[in-house]
Amino acid sequence: MPQGNGDPQLCLFPERVTPNHHRLAREFVLLDNFYVEAEVSADGHEWSMAPTRRISSKRCGRSVTGTTARRKFPFPAEGYFPDRLARGRLPVGPREGGGGELPQLRGVCDNPRGDQSSVAGRLPALRGHVDEWYRGFDMAYSDLKRAARFIAELKRFGGGGADAAPAIIRLPNDHTRGASPGWPTPTAYVAENDLALGQIVEAVSHSKFWPQTAIFVVEDDAQNGPDHVDAHRTTAFVISPYTKRGVVDSTMYSTSSMLRTMELILGLKPMSQFDAAATPMFNSFQAAPDLRPYQTLPANVDLEERNPAHAWGGQFKMNFAREDAADDLLLNEGNLALRPRPKQPMPAPCAPPSC
């Protein structure tokens, strides 16, 4: 986007493919100096829920997100963000028996059906607060169906007199399946993901929860892509009636900054020295609310487009059964090969000012 510090030559999915991401950044706050602390998803999902490297050896198990299933990771000493919500006595989803707050839609379990046992077993604070019908990581399942599930629950709880409560949602299909023959193209996957995000924001902005809502959107890592500023820089959004409109916020923020901002809104203590010292996203907010709702933009590309049988990169055997098991370099090469200029070489890593 020309309003911020961007480089169009490095953009694989421009506004034609991601109209809602662009519109959200344009109508609310464009964050062009936002970074992840993580190197890869194995620690990226951990940083997104617990900004700490200080861990306790007394509580050991698999990652709460399931992305580190190949090895065992100790739990953070202060737990994860839902643990902090539970200690702060804030609702994190429907009570046992069904009544109450906006549901915790936590689609992060290994089970492709979205069953809550996998996640709740690793994080007791989520027991009873995981939507069993919200599908976890499954590239054969549309993000639009995930959005529809969330919107249906939003309407159900909104019509029942429930108060707002923190909810965690994942829309994973922007991972893409690269050039896998017969599967949606990277463009179709990313456009579907874009439309699903727009639909969720629109639904929330038309709900009774909107005047008390802030939506934070972030990637867990920067997906090993080139950037002319730093390889840790990534896309992030903050969407709220209290968000400044049409503003570029170039303050240096990080994943810990986003968590610290949520903690301040909810009246929670920091989880570690990292979020305690992080810069809150004060510059993205304003005192007076602007309650204008968001209007989703339709997809501009074919969401049913499929990879051809002999596309370059389709010959590579990669594991898409769970997130981030595929070779990231080959996946990026496959995504690039399916762009309009298939012979364009993938940009090499470089450091400013050579970029």
C-alpha cells in the first residue's frame, strides 16, 4: 500500500486478491512497522499466546497449538493467555450447560474435526470453552465455512442477552497447498481467507457487541518471506470503534505489543517481562468511538480455481496434514511459480540498504 512502507515488487497477493485486508488497513489503521518475535511457527504460536522464554520444567507437555507435535515443549511458567483470562476471572466462553458468554472459538486442535479434547487436554483453562464444531487445521475445509460457524454462534449469543467475552479464532487456509495438483491455487486459498476475515469483521461490526469490541489480527510468523525492512515484519490489524480511521501507525510494535494491549483493555497483568516491556498500541486508538460498521468486499478472483496437473512445484511431496509440516522454501517457490510471471525468480534474502 503506498500509504505505508511497502514494496509492491515483493507482494504476491495484491489488492485484487486481498481486497478486505487492504480495505481494513485503509479504513482503520495501517500498521507498517509490526514484527513477530518468532522465527518459525513452532515458537510463533507460542509467542502469540504466551510472550515468554522463561519456562517451568514442572509442567511439561506438547505445545498448546499442536504445531510442535514432533517434540515436547515445557509450558510457560505463567501459562498462556487463556490461563491469564481464567485467573483474572474473565469469561472465556460458554459455561457448562450452554448459557452465557460469546463462545471461545478455538480452532487449534490436531483433530481435523475440530474436537476440543486435543486442545483442552493441553490447556485446562479451555475446557468447556472450545467450539467442537469449529474445524481445526484442515486444508480441505473452507475458511468461509469457519467464518459461517463463528457468525452463527455470534448471532445465537447476541440474541440471547449474552455479554461479550474474549474469543480466539483461527483462519488457517492462507497457508495454501502450494502447487498441489487438483487443489485450490494459492490465489484461491488466500482470496477465500480474505473473504472469510471480511465476513467475520462485518458480522461483529453489525452485532450488539461492536461498541465494546476490539479485533486483533496477526500472523504467528512471517513465513520465511523476503522483506525490504526485516524478515520478522508481518501483517497485523487492529479493528475497533475506538481505532483511528484512515491512519498509518508506524510505531514499532510486536506480537508482545498486541498481547499487552489486550491485557490493558481487559485489566490483566502481564505474563512476562516481554509483554510488560512491550510498547502498547496506544497510537492506534482514539478516545471517541466511531461506530460505522464494516462492509465486506466480494472476491475478485475465482475461489474454485485449481492447480493444473503439471504445475511447477506440484511434483514435490509435502505434508499438508498439519500446519507447517511442509518445506517452507519449496512451498514459497510453488506459490511464486503460479503467479502471472512463473519464471520470475524468488527474491533473495537481503538486508537494508541493499534492498
